[in-house]
Amino acid sequence: MENDKQKFRLLDTLYILMMIVPIVFGIVLKILTTPQSEGIAISGAKIFFTINLPIQNLPITESQIHSWLVMIAITGLCLFLTHGLKEKADTKRQHIAEWIVENAQKLVIDNMGDYFSGFAPFIAAILSLSAFSSLLALFGLYAPTSDVNVTAGWAILVFFLITYYKMKCGPVVYAKSFGEPVPFLAPLNIISEFATPVSMAFRHYGNVLSGSVISVLLAVGLQGLSSMVLGKLPGFLGEFPLFQIGIPAVLSIYFDVFSGVLQAYIFAMLTMLYVAGAFPADEYFRRKAKKSTI
């Protein structure tokens, strides 16, 4: 019995470390690879090294490394919340795990219908990956959602899902959908088809990146304001960052926390609406009922 408790605590410790160590690793990696510089520099994801490939070289950037760190941390969180599940919830972690699952299922069913109830894990994964990626900025790390390559990859995956469900009734019905409501709108419908992943990728990337840039610019502006107001005072008083106390933290709550979580929710909602809206449900169930009567 005592051995079982020790194993349980050991696994709990391992799962907690899976949540903490990736963030610590990211911070240490940033400190070791970022040279000292004066002022600010707003740039894209740092390239650590490049893998030479026959067709095109593959750069390994902050976006990729940080995405993996976020996935490891989320995996640790999931394992921790689901460790020691019982038929009747008697721990806070199990209550939290059940609350997440129930709300994810409810969100999917309310927006997509019962047919897509199996989408709950996918939507929960998009929400958590996007939100936690944006929240990395709170630790001074580069947010993967600030890289259009990351959000474009997610958007392309959603595009494949949209196309898959549009073709549920066959390629003929899929081709006819471009001529609705009138055939001469087919070129616009085709353009709209490919504009969907582009708009999703740039909307998410643009909002997160703009928030990070504005936060940095405001912090530097407040530093300059402090120097202008207190610069003539003697000693350390002239260097005291008066206007940088508290104000950047409040701004970070909006740009890094609220905006990042909001964009994750919007991306998940658009995914559900686009996929469910692309599915020709009436035609699909009519054909399915017809086959069952044969």
C-alpha cells in the first residue's frame, strides 16, 4: 500500500516536472542564445540551425522549439489531471478534468451538432495549444502564434478538414457546391474556398503579433517618459523607472492574456463553423437513409 502511494506521488512529480521543465528550458535557451544589446529589436523567430535537405533546407526556429515545449507541457498537464481517475470524482483534479471534457463536448455539439461530437478532443487541442502558445509571452519567450508559418499550418489542416467533409457526398456534389446559389458566382466561390485558410492564418498571427509589438513599444515609451520626467534628478532618482512600474503588467494582461486566449477561442470557433458549414448534412443523411432501405 505504501509502495503504491509512493509510485503515485512519483508519477505526480514527473507530470508536474513535464509542465515546468519545458518553460524553464525555453527561458534558459533564450538567455544563452540572445546576445546583449541596447534598445529594442522587433524581429521574427530566431533560427537556431538549418537542416540541409535535397529539395529545400529546413530551418529550426524558436517557433518550432517553443511549440514542442508547449505540447510537452500540455501533455504533462493532461496526465496530471487524469492521473488516478475514479468512477466517482473525489479529487479537485478529476473535477477539473471532467469540467474540461464536458465543456469541450458541449461547445462542439452546440456549434457543430451531434454528428461532430467526436471533434471535442481536436477542438480542445486547438484551444489549448493556441492559448498556451500565446501565453509564452508572459515568460519573455517568443510566442509561436506570432509566426505566420505556425498559424498557416493549423489553417491548412482546417482547410483539409473542410474539403474532406464537403466531399462526404462525393466529388460531383462538391463541384456543384461552387455554383451555388447561382452558377456565375463559381469563380468567387473558388477564391473564397482558398481565402478561408489564408484569412484564418493571418487573423490569428496578426492579432497576437500586433499585441506583442504594442506591448514592447509602450514599455520603451514609458521608459523614455520616466527618463524625461526624472532625468534631471541626482543619483539613482534620475534612473528610476517610475512609469514602468505596474503599467506594463496591466497592459500585458490584455495583450498577452486576454487577447491571446480570445484569439485561440476565435480560431477554434471558426474551425467548428467552417467544418460544420461545409458538411452537406441533408444530402448525406438522405443518401445514407436510401442505402439502408436497399
